[in-house]
Amino acid sequence: DAGVTQSPTHLIKTRGQQVTLRCSPISGHKSVSWYQQVLGQGPQFIFQYYEKEERGRGNFPDRFSARQFPNYSSELNVNALLLGDSALYLCASTRDTEAFFGQGTRLTVV
Amino acid sequence: QQQVKQSPQSLIVQKGGISIINCAYENTAFDYFPWYQQFPGKGPALLIAIRPDVSEKKEGRFTISFNKSAKQFSLHIMDSQPGDSATYFCAARKDPGTASKLTFGTGTRLQVTL
């Protein structure tokens, strides 16, 4: 079975731009979560979606938004990018209690 | 707000030795405690996990010890190998309805030397 797939793997954006990151969960998993991992720190929870509904939101500004599609894939959108948004963005696919992470999208804001 | 505190920040262990990483939590509502291993450029990989009704769980060379009264848990890597060199994160979850809403520690960079 394929694991969690994220695209793109790397991305460079300019301050003020908008970005969309994509995630496909493991087949059969209905829950997707997004995390931000700044260099040298642990991942920070951004959103969780289950069956296309938002089930949780972390302490992130409204510039961050997400959605889940009928096939359970998900998109994370970040508007008005700031230098501090530079990070590894991780998608996690969940079955029961276990969360499985993708390789992430490395976003660099210049 | 740091709800899961992890130590040490970095650790150097000789091949064959025991690596020990510690975590402490504050919120007694946490009910699931996984450990993740992360290699550079990769996403975290689930290593082993424990629930608070169990004091110890072992899988191969990896063991979690859990002390509910002290609100502490630790990861022990027996017979550490150079391939174990990675960053390790402890995590905790408090809401069964949001299975992947995890709170992570700050990570421990483990280096296993020959």
C-alpha cells in the first residue's frame, strides 16, 4: 500500500503570496491532519479533518485554511505568506489511534 | 505553552549502548503516548506507543516505560546501532475523537558512534 503522499516536496514563495499544499492519505483512512514543523522543533498541530469536516484547529492565524475532498485527500492553504511561515508542512493520515506522516512539503518564504 | 517536555536535546551513545530519552507531561487528560523517529528530510515515523494503563511496552530493541503518578515516560533503545541515529520525538494525545491531534516534545537528536 502506498503511504501518505504530499506535493510538492519543495516550494519557494515570496512574502505576501499564497500557497496550496496537497496530501493524499493512506487508502481507507478517512482522517487527515496538518502539522507545521519549524527547523529544530517538534511538529505543531494546525488542522484535523474527518469525513470532510473540520474536527480540530490549532493555534494558527486565519491565514491558514484547509479542506478535505470526497476522496479524503486534503489541501492546506496559507495566504499572505510571512517569512516565519517557512517550515516543513506535514500531513498525517489516521487510522484509529495511529497517525502516519508523509514526507512533508518544505516551504521557504523569501 | 510547552505541554510535553523532552530531554535531553541531544545524545551521543556508543554502538551497543542504551539510549534513554525522557518526556514529562502536564495534562492528565492525555491518554495516548507515541514516539516518532525522524530522519533528515523525512516525515516522522511511528516507532512505538503506549497508553497510561500500562507501565511498560517493548517492541524489539525499543521499550517505553511509563510512570503515571510522576507524569513521565521514557524511550529506551537497547543495543543502539548507527542506523538509529535520528531525531526522536515523544508526543501525547488527549482527545480520542481527534486521534491525530498530537502534542509533540521538542525532539532529541541521537547520534550512535562506532
